[in-house]
Amino acid sequence: MAERSTSRRAILTGLAAASTVPAGIGLAHSGAGEASDPLHAEAYRRLLIGYRWHQQARVVSNEARFNSLEEAAATKVSHWLWDQADKAFDLPAPRTATGMRTLVFAMAIMLEGEAANEHFDTEAKRAIRFVRAVMSSMGLTLPEEYPGFGDEPDHNERDAAIMTRPGWLPAWALDGRSEPYPSDLMGGMS
């Protein structure tokens, strides 16, 4: 747990330093600015694909038998997503709205449901407040599938609703791979 707290501190420092993007730039996925920030745009695209795979894999994992192929594949999907979030933080500090959108989404992925955790700590609370402040000031919205940070009044209902959706696992994870086939990332979210 200490390792994650340390990385959270570094992430917040990077986000604070990068928050020099002019106020009023909307971050709803308009595509504006992506040509001028291709690294962050690609990282965002991978996060979005991975996040949608992750939510579908959660449904399968919830029903899978312990130590089954499906459970292992769902875990691979989640690990790939978290790896993509870490890689987003390894990019140069953003200087565009696209870059900020990417880092805020990566941080939101890492903080999903954290406030519902019995070991919810002060750093996580601060990180969630910071992410919400950046989202609010920049007009960022998270994907519809995002159930929240865990402290919203309807978090449990939103999280339970995800489990009623169809589950799915990508072939790469079922094949025992740790990352998608290149063709899986070409077409988008299916």
C-alpha cells in the first residue's frame, strides 16, 4: 500500500505542475488538440479501450470460477489497463487539454471505488478532490461506465448496474497474453 501512496503523491505533483492549461478549455472528447499532442491522445485512446474492456471483464470475473481461465483472463485485462494508466503518467508533463484529460482519466481509473475501501486514506481523499476539481474546471466527464470514486450516494447502485451488462473478454486475454494483439487496438472498443 505504501508504494501506491508514494506514486499517488508523484502523480498529484505532476498533475499540479501540469495544470497550467488555460482555463475554459473543454475536455469533452472533441478531438481538438489531439493533433498537437499525439502522445497523450494515443494514451487516452488506449485508456478508453482498456477501461471499457475492464468493465466488461469485471462482469465475467464476477461470475467466473476461482482459478478459471476466465478469471485469469479478466485479471490480465485489468492489469493491462492499470499498466496503461502508469504509462500515461510516464509521458512528458502535458501542455494541452488533451494531455490533462489523459492524466485525469488515468488518475480516475486508479482511484475508482477507493473511497469505499475500508483503508481509504488521506492521500486518496486529496487525490479524489484534486481530480474532481480539475474535471470541474476543465469540463471533463468520465465515461458512462465509470461508477465513481466510491463516496457518491449512488456509487453502489451504479457499480451494481455495471454487473447487469453483458460481460466479454478479449481474445488476447483468453489466449493467455499480457497485452492485446496490435489489431485489437486498431479498430477501437469492440
